[in-house]
Amino acid sequence: MRFAILMGLAATAWGEAPDAENGRHLFARYGCYQCHQLEAQGAAATGPRLGPRPIPFANFTKYVRRPTGQMPPYTAKVVKDSELADIYAFLESLPAPPPVKDIPLLNQ
């Protein structure tokens, strides 16, 4: 796998910037949302939160390729390296949740 980390996003060795919108599509297509939910927020019963602020790309790739626990492996034969970079870009693009003080319902 030939990736470099540039400005927080994984970029291929050929200089192609990852595509977060394509990553969102791939996240759904490969069924990641089934355990990690549509916005990668995770759920205690199914899978951890992946975004915003995902783990470093190298760790993310290593885990996706050879997971522990109940997650199935997504080898390079299943998810291409460029697709994995797009999924990571999607995770990085997710906005941070608002602070608790800014959620009226939680401040009553």
C-alpha cells in the first residue's frame, strides 16, 4: 500500500485526493453503516464510533484489513486501497457534534 498523509487526509502516491462523497457511498455499499450507523457514530451494541476524528489512517487500514472481535476482514481484494482512502476521507469530513451547552434539550 502506497499512501502518504497530507493535511490530515490520506493521498495516494499518484497525488489523487481521496473523495469523501465517494467514501460516504462506499461506507453504505460495503455495509459499514450496519454496525457503525449512517454517520459513523457507532452504537454500543454493534460497533464503535469511527468519526469524526477517526484513528490515524495507518491504524485504520491495519484494523480494517485484519480486525479483531466480530468485524469481518475487508482485504484489498474486497475493498481497494483507493476506496479505503475515500472511506477514511468521509470519516474525516464528518463534523464534530455541538458542545452539550449548545443543545437546549440537555440544558433544561
